Amino acid sequence: MKSLVEQIAKSLVDSPDEVSVSEIEGERTTVFELRVAKNDIGKIIGKQGNTARAIRSILGAAGTKLGKRYVLEILE
């Protein structure tokens, strides 16, 4: 899942080499912390948060299938 988030983010931004994803794993919940360049944050969030919402929906669907909960946090 971490590589999926990283690949989606790299395809959206202008500086793909500055994308980093860290994974914090709990018993039932895994948190992915996504860091991108400052000028690329708007591209990850999208208009009215639509792009971020879409990424979270993909994680939610995959998590349901795997029996886990995935959370995406976008950090500056």
C-alpha cells in the first residue's frame, strides 16, 4: 500500500524525487504520512480536496478488502 500511495503522488507532482511516504502501523490502522515539495501540496490536495479524497477512497476500498483501515495524512 505504501508503494501505491507513493506512485500515485509521484505521478501528480512536478518534483517526484521529493515525494516521501512513511508508514506508521498499528494493530488495525495504518497511517501513511505523505510529504511533498511545498509547491506541490496543492496538486496533491486538488480543488476542494477532491484529489486527496480520491486517494483516501482508494485506500479505504483496499483496506476494506484486506480487513485493515488506512489513513492518509498530507504533511508540509
